[in-house]
Amino acid sequence: MIVKQILSSKAVDGVLTLQSDAQVKDAAAIMSDRRIGTIVISDDDGATPTGILSERDIVREIGRQGPECLARTVGDLMTRDPVTCTPADSSDTVLSRMTEGRFRHLPVMEDGRMVGLISIGDVVKARLAELSMEKDALEGMIMGH
């Protein structure tokens, strides 16, 4: 399976972005309200990701400096220059990239623009569906169907 297929199976279209001058407390409130683990930071209306701010980034900074960090900007806490993928990348390639980099979200880039965001959960779900179809096909061949 490729990233393009994973994106097409997602219930939500588009990517939630914030500008780098937004406050961390606002990003945390959005993540909580929407039950998401990350927000892509983009200063050009979502065309290119400047960074990614995750729950982990916020918790790590609260641990370091306390709740005062919530008044800082997301640009101060975000992971800069995020690793990306393309719609043509395979699920195995993306899963490997996420595992090796120890992150859970990848912006999807096409022709220099961000066209989506996939999570490790999206990739695992797609991979499990793919394995289930392969299993069913093999069982059908064994049974002579």
C-alpha cells in the first residue's frame, strides 16, 4: 500500500496548521478539543511545514520549565524541519522512517506543497488491512476457491 491510498482512506481531509507565533496553550487546547497528538506549524497557509508540535514536545517542556512554557510560542517548542514523505512512498518505507526517527506523524508533500498528514496509527491500520487481504487470498487459494 502507498501513502496516497492511506490518505484517501482517512476520514478527515486536509491538515490542521498553526502559525509559529501562536501560543503553546492555544495549541494544547486545540489538541485536547480535537483529540489529536500533533499540529503542523506552517507560516505560509499550510503549504509547507516549518515544524511539528506534538504532545510530547509540550509535556517535555512542562517537565523542564513548568507550566510557564504554555505562554511561549509554538515556534519555540516545535520540532523544526520535520521529516516528510510523498504520496508514492510505500507503507513499509514510511513505517520504517517513523520507527527509526522515533516520531509518530509525517507531513505528506507533493510538488512542494503539503497535501496531508499521516500518523503511525494510519500506517499500521493500512498495513493490517493489507495483511488481512493477503491472508484471505492465500486461504482461498488453499481451499481451491
